[in-house]
Amino acid sequence: MQLVALMVVAGCGQATVDSAEPVVEASKPVVDRPQERFEFTSYEQVQALFDKLNYTPEAWQAGIREVPRVYLTEVAPRWRDTVSKEVTVLTKKRIFFRALAPLALRSNELILDDRERALGLSQQLAAGGQIDGDDRQWLAALAVKYGVLKDEDQPLDRQALDELKVRVDVVPVSLVLAQCAEESGWGTSRFAAEGNALFGQWSWGGEGIKPEQQREGMGDYRIAAFETPLASVMAYMMNLNTHAAYAALRARRAQMRANDERISGWDLAATLDKYSERGAAYVDSLHGIMRVNKLEPTDDAFLGDGPTILLIPVGEGTQ
């Protein structure tokens, strides 16, 4: 993809991760999609797979926006220690972006499943209709998950349903790619290698990876670690969709929805001055990554209907 960009990352988003977060089942049954394992020992093998799937810079430049369902299962330390240092900058960026984009799209796909179901149920209630007990319980659990309700026994009134509509929504791929690159140094951070931590989310309570130097006055915080890169992307999106610091992003996105506009990563990036202590300079950095790497078209990317392929690093440099 000349994307130029598709691999993974971590940094300074100062939101907590709640490991006890309630689980809400997807709104639709999981598609019975074939699943394959692709074990690799070198980046050349991954590039060959991408070529076979027509997931290439040439296809991207030709206007093809379909992205295969290839999901990296781990950020192997060898990416930081050797590969990223041996390849050209252009190759590093292309690997990084092509590995990360499917994860962003999959996370958005799951969010949209929940959004579609929640909107349908909300419309039923707004029209004076009734929903069954299972649907009501699911909707209440979703509202708790997104911080709209404190517990499932609270009433789902009009205000709560409207706020849920604002929060349960996608994060544009261009923004995910830019923040991931910025936060993890193109996937080379210690936190990415040790815990698939791509966006630097903080956690307390002794869980996670301890920074070598903690900031004074911030307590015994850690960087949240994740089982997979996809879990990290999903937690990052939940962070943007729930944390009070990113209310401006959600409001701008809701405005785009109301005006039937394309949801733009560039525009939403402009609201993220509170994601980093750098403030406006951080926004400028995100915009610079988007501009230099021509990421704006990635907001039009979509997952194909092919099989799920798990990209599994094996061999030297995976521990």
C-alpha cells in the first residue's frame, strides 16, 4: 500500500485501562469465516503473502481500497531489534501500515456491529415500542461498557441513548495509523515489543509494563499490556470513545454524522490536543504523518470477504 504505509506501536495516551470492563457480545453472530495460520520467520515472507493477496502499493495506487483480513498476532521483538534497522524507511513504513490497517478495520467492524444494533433498538424505544428482555439487557450492558450508565439497573432514557449513539462509533483508519506510528515509533517501542502496547495507555494497580522512568506525581502507573495487537487497538478506540479528554473528538464526529459527511481522520486529529502533554504540537505531528505518508485515502479502506489469516511470528526474535 502506498498507503505508503502497513506493522504496530505505544506512547503517551494517559487513559486508564480497566481489565474488569464488562463484556458485551457482538450484535451479530460471528461470520463462519475460514481461518488460516501463516507462520513467518522473516518480513520477506509476509511481503510475499501480501503480494499474493494483491495487497500491494501498486494496487493501492490503482485505487483498490479492499484490505485482506490478515491479523498480526504479536509484535515480535525482532521487529524492533533487527528488521526495522535493516530495511529502508519506505519498506518499514509499508510493512507497518499494511500490518496495522486490518486491525483498525476489524476493530471498527466490531464497533459498527454494536452501533447498528444499538441504533435499531433505540429507534424502537423512541417510537414508543418495546424491546425484549435480552435486547434491553444487552443495550444496558453496552451503555455501561461505554461509560454512559454506571450500572445496568439505571434507566435507559433518551439522554442516555443519545449519548450512546455519540460514543459507539468508528475511529478513522488514517488517525489510527498516525497515532500508532507516533506513539510507538513505528512499532519499535519497548512497550510494543514486550506487551503489544501500541498507544501507550496507562494503567494502575500494578498491572502492565513499568516505565524505566515514571513521571513525578503521577503515582505507580504502568503501560497497559495486551494479549494481541488487535486487543490494543480495540482498547485505544474505547479510550477515544469514552474518556472525558476526548469529548471534542466525539462531538466533531457526531457533527459529521449529522451532516452526512465522511468521517475524516484529519479533522478528528485536530481535536486531540489533550492526548499528549505536547498539546497543539502533538496535533501538528499527527497531521505531518498523515500528510507525508498520504494516509487520507485509508479512511475509505474496507475489509474483504476472504478468509481470516493469522500472521504468527515464529523462530528467532519472538521472545
